[in-house]
Amino acid sequence: MASSHNNEAVKKLLENLQSDLKNISLETRKKHPGVKESAEEAIVKIRNAGHSNTNTPLAYLSNQILYPLVQGCETKDTKVVNLCLQVIQRLITAQVLDGKGAKYVVETMWMLMEAGLEEVRLLQTLTLLATTNSVCCGESLARCLVICFRLVFSKDNTVATTAGATVRHLVSAVFDRAMACGPNTSPDPTPPSGSSGRVGGALAPPDLPSAVADAYLLFQDLVQLVNADQPLWLQGIVEMTRTFGLELLEALLTGYSAVFYTHQPFRLL
């Protein structure tokens, strides 16, 4: 992982992360000592990684750093949550998270969504997670989309509007990944954790690469929702309008017809 980053960029990233975690430590020292302690432990790990001659994988290090960030979000203290989201976004844009890290982030955003906290910031975070690269896939991607769909029906107009735009963007992003696979891509021999063909009650055809399988399951569930049936992959959606579902389906059929022609299972949907 570290080999894909030049040394200067890695050094700068580690310096920024230490600075971010120091801010979190200062902010939590009185009210949330557990978070302060975890943040300081993470600073030590970063410092040790910076001084070490061994090449600590950045994905491993980022999962260590995520621990105090998740803890910070669990405090539901607005200022702490905002600081933690800022660092999570830094990790995402630096592309140092792996599938496990992506899952931690999605579950943390789910918690914030259920608590009604920082919805616009969490939507920004999920957009970055789903579009910066493809580590968020399979079950994690489904959960990511469900959060956005649920916020479309927020009573707060700003949140609802932002969530609507986010859903449109991410639904297209899922199909962009499928398009990038091309017609001759063989199925992934060992899909990343959380990206198997079966998610909940949903099962994608086994011969599809994981990115195409995600698109297949998404389209299948949009059809389910438009028909007022329960989704199989997007489990947790509690509200959906037929109009919005039809809009999304039309956009996919118009903009991504190549996916439907290229991959046989799509023709059966």
C-alpha cells in the first residue's frame, strides 16, 4: 500500500493526521477522556510508523487511526463529531483505507444517521468513500446507499435535497464502475471482504465481477422498490416514492445501456 505513495506525500499525510488527532485530544480531554486516550495512542502509532525503517502498510495504520475517530463520533458531541469526520475524509481522499476501514466508516455514518447528527457532512463523507476508489463495495456499498436513500426523506429540506443529489450521484457511480469492467472482465477470484455475491437476501449471478454484481443488485432493488416490494440488497430502506425510483431507473437505462447489452443477466431483469 505504502509503495503507491511517494515518501513526501506519506510524510505530509502522517504529519496532518498527527495534528488532527492532537486537536481531537484537546477537544475531548475534559468530557471524553476515553477518546482522548485513544487519540493519543494513535498519535504514538503514527509517530512510530514515521520513524520506523519497516514499511507499515498505510491501510493497517489507517484502521488503527479510525478507532478514536469512531469513538469520537459515538460521543455525539457535535464539535467532536465534526473533527472526526474531517479526519475520516482525509483518510478517504488519501486512499489509504481498505475494505475493512470502509466498513468501519459506513457503520459509523449509519450510527450518525440514526442519531440525526451532521447529516450533510456524513453525506459528503459517503460520497467521497463511494467515488474516490472502489474499496467500498458489496455489503458496505449497499449500507452506504441505504443511508443516503433514508436521508432523502428527512424532514430537514437541506438534508433531503442534499441526500437526493447524493443518491443520484452514487447510483451513477455504481454503474460507472460496472462500465469500467468492460465486456471481457472475468469474475473476481476472491472478492474483497463484504463484497460477496450474496448480501442479505440478494444473490447476484456468480459469473459477474463484483463491480457489475453491485450494479445488478442495485438495479434489481430499484425495480423492487418501484413495484412496492421489499428490497433484497438495499436492506433498511423504509421509505421510497415511485416517482424517485422511476427517475433513477430511467437515468440508468438511458445513460448506461451498454451495461445492459454487455452483461447477459441484466437483460433478464
